[in-house]
Amino acid sequence: MFRDVVTSVETLRGIVGGEPSEVARRKELSALDAHARTFIARSPFLLLGTSSPDGRCDVSPKGDAPGFVRVLDDHHLVIPDRPGNKRLDGMRNILGNPHVGLIFLVPGNDFTLRVNGRAAITRDPAILDGLAAQGKVPLLAIGVEVEEVFLQCARSFRRGRLWDTASWPGVDALPSMPCILYDQTGGAMSLEALEARNAESLARLY
């Protein structure tokens, strides 16, 4: 399928050209500084990247009111596990391979915060109680021991015009999720049942 494949860092560097700038090298931190803490406190959304021991990858969205991710100290943060589809893809990966990557977003900001580290699944009441929302305490949380922290520049967001509302497609640009699921699951449930199921799940966010 793919030809002329790059197979070495040397070839990759030769194509891209040059080395990272001094700023690009030095921006990587080993702990959460004041700027990282502020970014996390303002972020209502993140992407959690995980991988199983055999290399099967997953990226899972996590979202809630800004500050839903709690920073415990300069090297540790926790992410509440809110109700979802129960596939547990990311958590199952973490059980076999604790290495994770996080990207935090703040609406309207073109740069993002990246955090890499090692994760564990916790059910410590002392931590979970502090992650309650809408009166609901999560059953579990993902704790991350921070190893790398750095900002990602705005180029991708500028190219994608993510926050430019004038570039957004209309709500009818895609079929509804129940319609897509009906096709993808071979009609395992009726479209009406899928629509009702979707409405019910969106009504139970906590």
C-alpha cells in the first residue's frame, strides 16, 4: 500500500532538515510549572492516548467543566472517569502498559499543553471525593505521574481553523450518530431505538 517508506531517524531528519531549535528543546519540562497548572485549570477537554502491550493504540476524549482534572502536586494529576460506553479501551491499555500521552485544549487558544507520563487507575476515596461533579463521585480516576510537559505551537489549529466559526460546517454536514451506528452495526438495533438510546445517554452525563 505504502511505497518509499522512511525507516530511520537519519532519513527523517534529512527530509525535514535541521534540528529542533534551542527553544523547542528547552521547553520540555519534567514537572508541572505554574503555567501548566493554569492551563489545566482552564481546560474543559483533553485527549488521552494509550497503548496496549502489543501496540494497539487508543485515543479517548475526556471533558467536563474547566478544572475537572485535578493537579495534586508538580508531578501528579488525576482525571475523573465519568459515565461512558463501558468499552474501557484506555483503561484496559493502562492495565497492561502505563505509558500515556495527554493533550489539553482551552477553547479559543491555538496552542495546546502536552503531558506525558505513567498512569494508574485509582479508587482512593480521598481522591475521588475531590473529583465529584453534579453531586456524583466518580467510581474511578486515572492518576498520572508526570514525566514530560511542554506546549505545542498553534500551527495545526491555524491550518485547521478550529476555532474559526465561519469555517465550521453546518450541523447537517454529517449524518447523526444514531444513523451512522445503524449502518455500521448492520441494523443490530432499529434506528428509533438507537436514537432513544443516544438521547438517554446524553441525559445522563454524571
